[in-house]
Amino acid sequence: MACCGQRRAMAAGNGQVIQGNRLPRPVSHSALYEYTGATGMTVTGSGSGMKYRFNQPGSKVQIDSHDLASMAGLPNLRRVG
């Protein structure tokens, strides 16, 4: 059951309640990384908390600038752009 604050949010919007601390940060600047491992991999950025999924070898994903430092040291990832 929704509390009064959630009811106000639902009335003002499209019926979704969004937690303020769970909003993703917009990607300000990014870099393209390619996965070179054997299977797949999911990585959580240390700066933004965003999850990045590399489904298979050769997968390329745009990485937010807040997370570039933490991605640079990971094995099986290489910056391509």
C-alpha cells in the first residue's frame, strides 16, 4: 500500500514511484570498451554504480566517464574508443 508521498508522486506522474537515490546518472562523456574474455561478464562501475553487461567475446559497451578509472584495470576489457 502506498503512503501519502507515494500517492502524490503517482498522481503527478505516470503511476511509477521512483526512489530518489536510485536514479541512474546521465552519461556525460563515455568511452567504448570491448570484452576479450571467453564467456560473458557483468561489471558494476565504481563511480556511477551502473551495471555494464558484455554478453559474449567481442561485445562492445559505452562506459560512463565516472567509471573509466575502474574499468581500465580490469582484465579482458580494452578501450576501443
